[in-house]
Amino acid sequence: MFKKMIDRKYSGLEDRLKIDCEKCSGLCCVALYCMKTDGFPANKEAGVPCQYLRTNFRCDIHAKLGSKNMRGCLAYDCFGAGQKVTQNCFPKVDWKSSPNLANGIFLVFQIVFQLHQMEWYLLEALSLTPDEHLKTDIESLISENERMTSLPSDEILHLNIEDYRSDVNRILKQLSEMITVSSDKKNRKDYFGHNFKHANLDRKDFSMALLIAANFEGCSLHGANFLGADMRDTNIKNTDLSSSVFLTQMQINSAKGNANTKLPYRISRPISWQEK
Ligand code: SF4
Ligand code: SF4
């Protein structure tokens, strides 16, 4: 069940969920509220450009983010929302040259981010489900997602995505219950700093778990579910996550891996790991 490859007809959608900062006006470096304690250069309000964002929308300290310990910057991933909003939703303007539109651009970015994040999970759900009815429901939610993100920007701004989110969450919960096992009667979710080293955790449900600084080195994680888990500083060195489920690029970027860490095919190896 955990040999996940998406149907070829959806591979274009997968590509669109990968970030392409060259095609973006640095939206995450402006639109988002940031805290120094989360690994950003300074505390800043949403809508205020980071002090290191150049006029060409590139990061002035990009090559030094690792040495300056900018963990927040290194971990962030917008699921391709940045280039989508820059290139498709506002193709002729940007937040800097059209400050009167900036708030609208930032709001659309945040809505598209949420929709792309849900689409990321839906595409994985589609590759995992053994149930034809569920598959039909997932495909219909993916189509609806594509319809919403293709709307004109003023219509995206007025979308109410909460009903859609409830439908997505219901499907993901249903699927999670089908593919994972819970041996833990208390359904424990706090594993802060827990040492699992070399444990067999196949099909274990870690959804929404606190895994900060937990040690998964050498564990067996076939089909383990990491949906929404907090993986900051989680040790995944020498660990095979290639068949674990519902991982995101942001989780992997914030974890500690190495050259021997194996990742699901949709996830890129963080550049910062090469130094370790
Ligand atoms: S919003 Fe996304 S695409 Fe744009 S700079 Fe940030 S991570 Fe890159
Ligand atoms: S330091 Fe660079 S990547 Fe981080 S918020 Fe500032 S401009 Fe963006």
C-alpha cells in the first residue's frame, strides 16, 4: 500500500506545488509575520519586507542562512503559492511597485498557500487509498482546488475555504485511520525529545504529534503517518522515510538529516544537510 506514485495525469499538479523562488516577488519575506525566536532575522509584522530582501526580490544573505542559523527561513516552503500568485494571479503588478494592491496580494498569497497545502495532502491521499469511493471523493476535491486557485484574484479573495477544509480534513482522517495502527491507548502526541532509536514504527500514527528533537535515527518507518507533526530538530539521520506518509518539505527542512536519510520522492534534500 505504501509504494506511492501519483497517477501521471496529476504529475503536473505535483510540479506546481514545488517552490520556484526565481519566479516569485519574495512574498514570504514580506507577507508573513516573523519572530526572531523562530529563526528569522528579526521580529516583523506581516506586510513589512524583511531587512534582507533586495529590490530584485532575492535574499541578500541567502548563502549565509545556515551559518547565521536562520532556521525559519531555511525551513519555510510555500507549496508553490509564491510563484503562482506572482505569475498567475497578479501577472502585471507586484507589491512593491503597486503598494495600493499589496494587502490584496498578500491575502491572496495566504489563501493560495492554504489551498496548495491541502492539495499536497490530497495528491498523496490519492496515491494511498485502497478504496474506490474515497478515490472519487479525493479526485473531486482536487478538481475543486484547481478551480478555486484558477479564479481571478478578486474572487480568490472572497473565497470561504472553511467548508472545503472540513471536507479535506474528513478525508485525511478517514484515510489515516485506514492506513495506520494505534497501539497507544492514550493516543499520545507529545514525544518531545523522545528517543526511538532503531525502533520498529511501521504504520505508527504520529499525526499532529510534537516530535521536536525526538530521535528517529535508524528507525523503521514504513507507512508511518507524519500528518501535521512538528518536526523541528527531529533527528532523522540514517533513517529511511521514503515510504512514510503525509510528510511535507517544510517538516523535512526543519528536521536534522544527513546524506543517508532517504526521503519520499516528492521531497527534496535540504541544502543545509550537505554541511553535516
Ligand atoms: S513565497 Fe515561496 S516561491 Fe516565493 S520566495 Fe517564498 S518560498 Fe520562494
Ligand atoms: S533573511 Fe532572506 S529568506 Fe529570510 S526572510 Fe529575510 S529575505 Fe527572506
